[in-house]
Amino acid sequence: MSTASTAGPLAGQARLTATRVHSLKAGRRQRDVRDPECRGLTLRIEPSGSKTWLFRYKWRKQTVRLSLGAVSEYNGLRDARKAAAEHRGMIERGIDPRTARAPRRPAPSALLVAGRPSNPNSIEFLAHEFLERHVKPNRRHPAYVQRVLEHDVLPEWKGRDARTITPREVVELLDKIVARGSRVMANRTAGLLGQLFKFGIHRAIVDDSPVKLLYRPGGREKPRERAFSEDELKAFLINLDDACRFQKLPHVLRLLLLTLQRRGELALAEWREFDFKTRTWSIPDAHAKSGKGHVVPLSESAIEELQKLQVMAGDSRYVLPNAEKTAPADPKYITRSVARCLKRFKKHGVAAFTAHDLRRTGRTGLAKLGVKIDIGERVLNHARERIEATYDVHGYIDDKREALEKWAKYLADLCDGSRQHPRCHVPQTGAGKPVDRP
């Protein structure tokens, strides 16, 4: 009496051992040897003699042979079987192992602007949902988040299943950013990654977050403290036209120094925000960093600079239009323009600075002139405590005007008048009359 065999389809194959893996010889054609003890694991032997581990599986009715790497990359047969078992575990969790591997040659991703990705577990899908459902409704500058994701995150993990990204891979990505000298950006990227995966957990796209950082990858950030000394400020004012390579830049920098507002608020400004009769600049909420605009009193000196910029702007609605005069200039235009002139400023005794340092210099100057702290903070439109901002809606326009008039006069006195220094175009406060914009 015979019994029916219950052996599997590989029962007749010889057992695969470490010795056999080493001893198998190449033939004239490519040859695959399957491991009967590990489902899906296959040894591929090329005619050249090279040996590679493959993992064979079915995904959505398609047979896939995925390369696991050369035999020499593994510490014996046991490690190869372990890798195959891990891939099998992914399949059981509904993850295609092909999407759990880092790309060999990362390429820039444009999927965030190409529509919603089809794979609901891909890193691109997670990033797309994060931008559309969280960033755009809640952040004033979603384009910044998109740039970070498209420049540093998606190229590194292109096509990956977001559930397979490991904490070590997060650390390695951030280390690359630090290595290129962008420590602050590494910290910003780490924060965004934490938000991204937290959102993914909330939306049931991932089960856990691989962002498990205990320290900032870029280290502790020191707040910038650059402010001009009195001698530097005088040299800056006297030599501004000579040091600047671009026609608009001297007027832009003087205006930033006289108003103490942010570069982005000026770069995005439209002429309708300015009233030359009442000598005010009404910055809208959409342009203010805090999300709450305010009214900036304008000194005669500031109006003079605006009038010169108005001539340069022509018929554009923007104070600093782009080349076609159809849109506002990118705020980074001011930063880049200053950076290109730093060598010239250095020759005149002005150390390296940024446009924002003018704002800090002015705030320091207001304190020296005896302007009260709360008025100085209101001039700069710094965010206030929530309760105070809710119940104190007074604009303090007269107090701010007095503070900025003091500052303009100080700058004019520092420059010692245009008669002694013809290149210093900071007129004495009260000189001239404001001209209404046509």
C-alpha cells in the first residue's frame, strides 16, 4: 500500500548549503538555483561566474525577481535567507518590497506638482497629502515647505513606501544636509519630517514615525546679533551709492533702514499701500510675518526714497517689480544683491551684513534714543502676547511716528548733512514736502 506524497514542488531539489553556493560553477547560459528551504530565495549564476541573490515573488498577478545583491555582500547563506524572509514579511503586510528600497541614483522629484500620486503608501503620496491637507490651509508660506521636500527629501527616498523608511535613514539624510554646510536647514528639515510623519500617522498612511531624534542635527542655533556700530553706520550711509552695484539697491537699503520693516514686506509691497498725504505705509496681513499687518509712519526721508523708486517702477503697481513689471520681486533679490556688494562695503569699513541686520541696527538705535521698549517693538511689528494683542488694538501711530522721526533725524545728523557728504542722501527731518502719488 502506497501513501500519497505531500512534498512541495522543490522537494526533489538538492539542499542549498554555504558549501554548495561556493562550489556551483558557471555554465554557458545564465542559471538560477532556487533554495528549497527559503521560499522565493534564488541564486543566479552568470556565465561570467558572478553570483547574485534574487528574491522571487508575485505582486498583483505579476512575477517579480528582485535583486538582493551579490553573494559577496552577504555574510553567508543565513543572511541571504534572513533578507528574503524580511521581504516576505513586507508582502504579508501589503508592502511591495520594490518600494522599500532606496533608489540607486536619486533624482529630483516633480510629483508634488504633477498631481496626486497613485500609490497611497508612497512617500510622494504622503508629501502630497501633507501639503494639500495640512500645510496649505495652515501655513502662510507653503512654497517653502514644498521646496524643502522637493530638494532634500523626495529625491533621497523617491518611490519608497513611506512605511519602510527607518530612523537610521532619517539620520543619514540629515547628515548629508549638515555635511554641505547647511546646519540650520538640517534643523528645519528635521522639524518638517517630524510634522510630515506625524500627519501620516493621523491619516493612517504610516503606522509609526521614523523621526526619533533626541538632538537637533545641526546643533544649537545661536541668534544673530549683528548690529552696526556708529562708525559703521556712518560709513554705510556716506558710501552707500558707491558700494552698491545695482541702481535700486541704495534706495531699498535706505528705506529698510528708515522704516525698520522686513525685506519681504517691502519686496511684496504695492503702491496702493502707501499714502503720501498722510505719510503712512499700511502693510496688509498677507505680507506681515506675524499674519497681522500694521501702519508704518513715514518720515520725509523715507518718502524721498519711495519717490525715487516710484520713478524706476514706471507704471507697475509694485514698488519693486520683477523684470517684466508684472509681479513683485522675490524677497531673496534683496539678499542676493547685498551679498554681491559686501566686498565693496568692506573697502569702506563696513563688515559683512544682511538686510535684516539693518532692522536690528535700527531697533538698537531706537533704544539708544530713549524710545520705550513697547513702542520700539510696535515699530518693528513684533508679535505680542496673545491676551495683549486681543484686548489692546490701539495703533500707537503717533508714538511710532515720533520714534521713526527721531531715528531719521539721528541718521541725518550722523551723516552730518548732505553739504559735507554729498553722497549721503538722508535729508534732515522736515526738509521738503511730501508729493502725492499720481
